[in-house]
Amino acid sequence: MTSQPRYKPGDRIGGRYQVHKALMGGMGEVYLCMDLKEMQPYALKTFQQRYLTDSQRLRHAFEQEVATWVALEKHPNIVRCFWMQTFDNQPFMALEWVAGEEGRGTDLRGWLRHGSLELKPALEITLDICNGLRHAQAKRPGLVHRDLKPENILMAQGGLYAKLFEMQAGRYA
């Protein structure tokens, strides 16, 4: 059974965030939205409705993820998380909207579908990932990303920057 996003393009989340595009992940939903009050783009992330059966545990994990991500503050190689708010009895985190390059998409997986990378861009992406991880480690010692994969590396500004996404926190023992 394929899950469908609960909001469609044109819908409003919380009466304020107009949905431009809905994206489905393993457990989450991400809505690319325009804040109609501030006229700023945001990506609003929440978990899929089918995971509401264990909502207290999931909500706690979600709140921890938001707290960790917000504490990382602004860094060019980490997708920024601004806040968490509840709409329609569902928690959402507000993230920086990273626009993808036309024809390649937003994440590194989309870029790799077009063939292997040249050495220089591959090294630049690797350095960006390392810089993001180093910053996260400096802000939250012991932090482990736990889900580092091409789908969680977003390519910002036409590939000039790689940004870590899905900052699910794990810790070294």
C-alpha cells in the first residue's frame, strides 16, 4: 500500500503555509510551502499518518530530532531547522527550502542518476559533508547522523553546496 500525502498542492497547512509540492519519504512527509504571512519559502516536515498508532513515542522522537537540529544553528552544509509547531494535531518542523537544479533534482541521488560525478565536484561534495558533520559534532559532541545516504544530501544553489538533511541524532556509547 502506497501512502498518499495528506496535503496536496494548493492546500494550506495551518491556514498560513500554502503547499507547492508534497514529497513522501520512508516515514515522513515533506511539504514545500510558501508562508503567506512572511512570503518566505519553507519545507514543513512531519511523519506519515500510518505511524500515528504509536504517536506518543513518535512525537517524543520527533521533538528530540527538532531540538537537536535547531541546536545546530546555521551552517552552509546543514539544512537549517527553525522551529516545531502543531497543525491539525500533527507536529511539523519548519526547514530551509532547498531548491533543486532543473533536470537533476534536489538530492545527491538525483544527481547520480545522471552518471558519475567528475573528481572535483565529488571531492567538493565530500568536503561539504565532512564540514557539516564536523560542525554538528562541535555543536553536539557525540552526535551521529545515523542516516547518511545520497537521498539525505541536498544540493543547494545549483550544486555549489551539499547540505546534510535528516539530522536524526544518535549518540556514541
